[in-house]
Amino acid sequence: MTEEDKKKQRGSGGYIAVGVAVGTAFGVALDNIGLGIALGLAIGAAIDWSTHNKNKK
């Protein structure tokens, strides 16, 4: 595994954590924490997947 591959792998999942944090904040504000976490996770995973695929090209 090259150094470049290790750097790409190291940053994986960061957007998921941010999505969950933001989703939790919205869930608390809207008094529906479960929905907020679920939406935050989905949005964070989508952004993480999108940026990961963009880096492959």
C-alpha cells in the first residue's frame, strides 16, 4: 500500500461523523432525535461516498 493510498483511507468516514452530529442537533431542535440521527447518517454517508468516488477518478 502506497503512502497516497494510506492518506485516502485515513480520511474515510469523516463526513459520516459530521452528518450524525448535525442530524442530532436538528433532531434535538425538532424534538425527534431518532429522525435527526437517521437523516444525518444518510446524508453524511452520501457525501462520504460521493467524495470517495470522486477521488478514484
